[in-house]
Amino acid sequence: MAKKLAPQQTLNTTMVEKDMKDVVSTEKVMKVIRTICVYLFLGFMALIILFPFYWMINSSLKTLEEYKWQVPSFVPKTIVWGNYKEAFKAGNLAVLFVNTLYVGIVSTVLSLVITVLSAFAFARLEFKGKNALFAALLATMMIPGELFTITNYITVSKLGWTTGDTGTYAVLIIPFLVSVFYIYLLRQNFLQIPNELYLAAKVDGTSDIKYLWKVMIPLSLPTLISITILKMMGAWNSYIWPKLVAKDTAHTLISSGLRNAFTDANNDTNYPVQMAAVALVSLPLFLVFVFLRKYIMKGVSRSGIKG
Amino acid sequence: MNKFKFLATMLICGVVATTAAGCKNKNESDDADFISIEQVIANAKAITAGSAASQDYTVTGTPNFEVPTGGYDGSEVTISFYHTMGSNLKTVLDKYIEKFNVLYPHITVNTTQVGGYDDVRTTITTQLTAGTEPNLAYCYPDHVALYNIPKKVVHLDNLINDTNVGMTQAQIDDFIPGYWNEGRQFGDGLMYTLPFSKSTEVLYYNKTFFTANNISVPDHWFSESVDDTTSMEYVCAKIKTIDPTSIPLGYDSAANWFITMAEQCGVPYTSAKEDHYQFNNETLKAVMKRFREWRQQDWMTTQTLYGSYTSGLFVETGADKSKSYMSIGSSAGATHQRPAKVTVEDDEGNETSVYPFDVGIVEIPQMSSTNKKVISQGPSVCIFKKSNPQEVVASWLLLKYLTTSVEFQAEFALASGYVPVIQSVEQNATYASELAAADGGAHIAALAAKVCLEQKQHYYTSPAFNGSSTAREQAEALLNKCVSKETSTVNKMINEAFQDAIDECEYA
Amino acid sequence: MVDNKQQWKAWLYLAPAIVLLLLFTVWPIINTVRMAFLEGYGNLSSLNADKTFEFGIENFEKVVKYKKFTTCLKNTCLLCVLTVPISTLLALVIAVCLNSIKPFSRLLQTIYFLPYVTNSIAIGMVFASMFNIIGGADISKAVSIGIVNNVIEFFGGERIAWISTGSSYSANIAVMVIYIVWNALPFKILILLGGLQSVNKQYYDAAKIDGTSKWRVFWRITVPLLSPMIAYVLITGFIGGFKEYTATVGVFGEKMGPADDPGRLNTMVGFIYKQLEGDHQGLASAASLILFGIILVITLINLKISSKKVQY
């Protein structure tokens, strides 16, 4: 433990005057104790966070019989890797992956464009009724979205989007392009960028779009990446709507496809296989996070305005 | 610190709500006793088989679909069919749709697996509002009641009787009557659905244990005398003396139990006509109170009360584990009621795997041998109205083909564990040989199907109307609550619980 | 001039969002209001050409008169009041801790994000199984008491019926709070940690030289600098909290309560869902508008506070 702390210790000592050695040593001890406490706390919370996840993996490797044991086992008695194979095959996961990826990417890109433009307008431009409009937007978040489903379904049916290939994709993508959540999130981020930068750019004659692209977007990259992840995850997890509009496997998205695939005639779900499928589906998202975490977290430090 | 102001506001919200909840006037029900169980039994026994027709099938409406002259005209139509079949069953369905297409090459059938039964209902109710509903769908009676609010379900009467596309009298008679009548339980006597594949509830018991301890299999619920050895009560008490840690009986579905008790006692549960909810009666209260005593002696449990599948309790074999020796559940779930195989060594040291105990299957206990009742479950299929009558006729042809084809019904039944809806399947060679091999081990599904088919004259279904699913939910809640809620005034609690359930049903 | 040009530009930038919102959000809301004021409105009933609905406030009356309306309201408020502050505070502490360490920081960040990528169906079942007691009428003879009770007994405590038959309301709520907080943490940690990492290190260096205590630094520097993120997390938390439904279904199933008292933990959205299941869109809409009113008031208060307190 002490070895790991070395860099911070050096950092500390350099900052402290030499004639305060006594204080330094008690401070050192305090710091070690504090660090240990922090790690203990984080470790403990991490265990709590991890447990259900572990449980899911554990369940996904069991036979259905073992899954139904009254006293659940912490390690599967017989490990059934076949559940994953079956999940992939029976769940038709390959097709679902491609569909979801397609819908996810298209809707993320479009959604980002719309979100950036709207957030820019709210954060930087002055126009009549700005605050009222923003409040109205926030208010729309407060109505349970389930109520929209039926009206929206009637709308897209009347638009003729429920038939045909492009139509089905349009139905899956378009109604959810605008998210007030994301506009709000990005506006908050834009607001943190000093207005002086924008005014300076105006004086230089830089166009809005160029300013957005060169200054605002790089500075809010972390938020944009977070939005991307949230949006992709939305596509990954959306359930009610895709089930309603996607009438064949070729258009089904992963989450609604998942839940249906492992139910037998008795309406009895093969939970281990379902858990395996859930784990499989979670994996890409997880990898995306591991891969992009660097950008999300490190990118933030770059967005700090210096001077 | 304004956060606290904010929290304070929230807290006030909560407190106001709580106080308001506390203010509702308590319905002071009296604590008088219900009628005695002896009286309930006597009443049930007074019902003779003939008078037991709890459902009225008199036709009072006019069918809403006129079959086009000449029936199906051979034109190109595409029809869609929503179901809940898993991949193994879908294979069977696809195979027979291919065969159907040999007969009708111009009818294209699209099938969609929509999830569970509830998913089918939700999807279709939404699609109905936009006019994009499928042509055919798996359905339960309460779904049909919902679809029928905008009168979108095709009455099958004219199609059945049509000279071109209809059914022969032999085909109609081939349907198991209980299943056939399920399509006519909507109050106007008209035919709304055809049965597709069915199941019922059966009593699974640990035959090895029963034989070893010389216990008779129960065929009725309540003891009429102290040595009434075939009553459930006697058997439970006896099992408890042999294995005190056991819970002798597990009943999977509390809703089914409640509704079946109403049917067996000959008292109303619901009605398809006005004044739908009729289960608030003395008889059912008395029965619930009796079951409460069972629960207190740990004689019985339900899936909700137990907290897990009651079949898990039944198939348990661990020496120090709590077990049940009887389990009432769907005949289609027989394989879940079979214990896992264990490896044993014979005298010569060879290892073989065997089932640790033999499972017996019989019909569920009754109130009266002259008024036997057992629930009928499983999907039916309904047809939706379309502007093109040819689509409706084509849908009918598919439905007729699937329900009257002996091969399909046999193959589907074997793959699903459900029983076929037509009687001639029993003569199908494959199906018959499967039935003949029925036992409480390897061929347990066949045994369940056999028991299921043996009692086909006792099937009942409860009336379907908009709200019948709420009634079912309340029935489930009611049984669980009545038998388990802690109280010092049992009668009062039961009275209130019944009134609550009625209020919930009548609310919407 | 500039002002006019800005006006014009602003609306242009907002156009795509506004068009889509009008079509897929505002219109459904208008329709919701319409349905709420048509007495006994049902989507399926409305398909009958001869069926007409009276205009009136009967739907609202009926919602408020529902015997268990107050139960739903109470549960919703209680869960909100408990979970939002707890999860925000916990997320803040975790984010600050994560930000203060170097080794394992990446690993821990990834772990804390994990719940976000798992499926809610699966997690609900897992939580239920962790707290569930399986067995007969006597809890002391239960077959399985769930891992949480195992831990409690390991430390010498007594087993508690958390969600099973005979469980108390406070035990039920405790489980719900744990599950909702667990569920809400990853998103909040992500936002707050992102915010923390964008905070200028100079503030801390200055504080360090001044010898300001950690606690003081936390309240005087970290929290104010993070205030936009905290405001965001709180507002969305409250809005999400009032729409609570899936967590309850995840733990208790559709019966929304323990076996001996179904519906005990029903929430506002639970009530709305139930009405949608039957053909009662009018009632559902009225209930939604009531819920909307409550959330609106809360959010306005929230915004007012944050406009005073939040430092941009």
C-alpha cells in the first residue's frame, strides 16, 4: 500500500516547509489512514455493486433445474456453457445485434446533431421566450412516457411508417430522436464555457457552426460521449416500442427479441439461457464503456478553461 | 441549505398523503361467523350433474360476419398470426403451414412470436386503435373481451356452418365439448374463439411415499368424519405426523384454487352479464377461513405464499429439507414435477441413474363426486375483422386446418405438453403409443396428458368480460391474504378482504 | 439587428427538435389532456362510431376517489424523498473518493458503471432472490432465507421478512430504497465524476496551501463547483423518482406488494399502467396530469433553488 502512495507523498513533501517535519509525519499517517479508508469504502461499495452482476453470470451458467433450487448455489454445480450458445442461436442474436447497432448508430448521430444545435441555442443565443420554452421542454419530461405510446403509434400508422422496410426503421428511430434530457445536459455543459470565448469568436467573424465545431464540441466532448453512450444504451434497452412496431425478426431490436426467445409453451422462461443472453447483450456496452472511459474521464480535464 | 427547504416540501407531501390515508373511514364489518364447512359440503353435494351448468350458452346475438358466397375465391391474400410459441413449437407450426400452403397456395401466412400472453394482448389492443391488428391471434378469454369492446372479433358461427368453408358435424363433434364451449362464454352464446391447445390442473403426488406409508390419494377436500382417509385434510394431517417439517400440499396458482373452489361448491364467482363480480359470498369466505387453518398448521402453500415454485418443494429429495408430497399444477408442466435423476449402484456395482421417487398423477380433489369441476386453460385463437372478407375466410381456413388436423394436433401436443383439442388424436398412432407408455418417470408428460383427457367432461371455464382478468388477480390476492394475513379478528379481516377485492374489481 | 439575427438563428437551430417534439411529445400531451377530460374515455371504446364521451372532470374525481390513491401517492413520495438524497449523496462521496485515488481508479470506475449495462429484468429478479424468504408459515423454519438474511444472521442479527408474506411496510420500503439507489448510482457517479474531473485543480492547490481541512474543501469548493451537475442529478432524480414503477415490479412482481397485502407498494405510475391495461385511457390520462402537476411544482421549486445556488 505504502509503495503505491509514493508519488503522492513526494508531491506532498515538496509542498510543505522543511521545519514542519513533525506535522508532516502525523499528516502522513493521517493520509495513509484516510487512503485506506477510502479504498475500504470504495471496495465495499464495489462489492455491493458487483454482487447482482455476479449473480446474473452465476445464474446464466446453471441448468434450469439448478436455477430453481430453493437454496441457490453460489457456484454452479455443473457449468453449462451451452446456455450461451443456445442464447446466441435461439435468440437469433446475430440478426438482433446488427439491427440494434444500425438503429443505435443512426439514431445516435441524428440525435447528437439535433441536441447540439438545440443546446447551443439555449446556452448561447438570446431569443424571445427562451426561458419559457426551456421550462416547457423540461416539463415534457415529467409526463409518464407510457401515455405517449398509443398516440404515437396512431401517428406513425397514419404517416404510413408501419409498413415497408425503411418505414419500420424510421418508426424505430425518428420518434425518439429528441431527448430533452440530453439537451438539458449539454446546455448545462455549454453554459460552463465562458461566454467571452463566443463573443471573441464573433468579433473574429467565426461562423456559429465553425465555433461550435472548433470550440464548443471539443470542450464538451465528454458530455457528448456520455450522450452517445446513453443513446446507444437506449437503443439497446428499448423494449415496449420496438415490440409494438417491429413485426418480424429482421427488424426486431435486441431487448424485445431477448425477452421473447426463451419462453416455452407453458409461458415458462428458461431463465439461465435468458440470463446468458442478457450477459451477452451487456457485453458490447460494457466494452464500449471500457474503451471510451478514457475519453469520458480524461476528456473532462481538457475541457477545463484555463485563463 | 435550500435543499432542505425542498426536502421539507417533499416530506410535507408525504405526511399529508399519510394523514389522508389514515382518515378514510373504517368499514366496521361485524365479526359474525360464516356458514359451516359441513353446510358448504352439503350444499355442494346437493348439486346434481345436470343442474351444474354454471354457464348459459343460449344464443342471443347475431353473428357479425357474412361468409362471401362461394367461400374462399382463391385470391392472393396475406394473413398474420400472433402467437407465443417458443422455437421448438414454431418449428411444428411452420411445418404444418407449409402443408396448408399445398392446399391453399395463394394464402401467405406470416407468424410472429410476440412474447407472452400479456404481450400479445397489449400489442393487439394498441394496434387495434390504429387498425394494424393481425388476422389471427393466440388469446385468452379476457383478451377477447377487451378486443370485443370495439367489436373487432369475428363471430365464427357463420363460418362454422358455411357449406363451402365450414366444418362437418363430425368435425364439430370431434372437439372436446368443454374446450369448444370456451368460445361461447361471452354472454351472447355466439362463438368467438376456437380452442388451440389446452391443459388442466392435476394433482401430482409422491407415489413412492404414499405407497410406503399406506396413504390413500385424496379425492375430496374436507373431512366429513375423523376416519375420512381420502380427504385432503386427513392426508395432510397424516403426512405431517410422518414428516413434521413438510408442507404436504403445494398449489401453484392461488387464483385457480379460488375460482375452482367456487365452481366446485356451486357458488358464483363472476358472471358475463351485468353485476359481474359475485364472489363475495358466505361459502367462499367459509372455505377461505378453513384454508387459513390449513396454512396455520403448515399443511399447504401457494407459489406466492411460498416465495418460489411449489414444484421445487415437491421434487426436493434432500434428507434434511422441507418437502411437499402433493402438488397441484398445470398438466402441461409435468416435467417440472419430476425429481432430478440420481445415480445409484446396484448389487453388481453398476451405476445407473434413476428417479428417486415415482410420481403419481390424478385429478384434483373435489367437493362433490356428482359435480366434479376442473379448470381448463391454454390458448384459443380468435380472428379479427378485416375490410377484405377474403382475409377473414383465409384466416378461418388456417384456423380450421390447425384445429382439425389430427397430425398437427398430435405433433403439437407431443412437443408442448398440452393436450389436443380434438378427441380423434387419441387414435393417432404416435400419440396413442406415447399415451400407452405413460408412467410417472420418463413418460410423465404422457401420464399428465392421459389424466387430463380422462376428465374431459369436468372442464369448466369462467365467464369472460372486460374486467375478468382483474377478478382473477383479485381472486389470487384474496386467497393469499385470507390465509396468511396476521389478525386477531379473522372473520372481520376476511369480510374486509372480500369487500376490498370487490371494490377493486368494480373500480374501473 | 444582432438581436433579430440571433432570434432567427435560434429558431432555425431549434427547428428540428421542435418539429419532432411537436409531433411526438406535444401532440401526445394534448391528446392526453383531451382524454383526461372525456368522461370514461377508452381508446377501444372510442373506436365504436356510435360511442360518445361527455366532457367533464369525472375522470379526475374518480382517480382521487380511488380507495388506494393515497397509498400510491404516499409510496411514490416516500420513495422519492428517501432515494434521491441518499443516492445523490452516496454518488457524490463515491465520485470524490474515486477522484482522489490513482491505483485501481480505472478498475473501480468500470465496476461502478457495470449496473448501467445490465438488464433491468434480470437485476430485479436478482434483487428479489437476495431478499426473498422461501418457506411455509413459520419463518424460523424457512427453506431459504435469502443472502441478505444470511449475512444478518452471520453477524448475530435476526432474520427479517423483507418482501415475503408477513413482511412489514418499512422492510418493504427498505428493500425498494436499496434497489432504487443501487440502480441510480452509476448514472449519478458518471455525471458527478465527469464534473469533478473538469474542476480546475488550482482551486484545490490553493486550498491545500491555505491548509483548509478536507471537509471544508468538500463543502466550500467541491460542492459549489459541482452545483450544476448536482442540480441536474437532483432534478432528473426527482422526476424519475415520481415515475417509479419498474423497480417495484422488479422486486414484487405485478402484484406490487407482499403476498398477504398486494398493492401495498403500488405507485402512481403503477396505477396508470393498470388503467391502461383495461380500456381506461381517460382515467390514466387524468392520473398522469395529476402526477404531472406534482412533478411540475417540485421541479419549479428545484429550479428556483438551483438558480440561486448553482454557480455556472
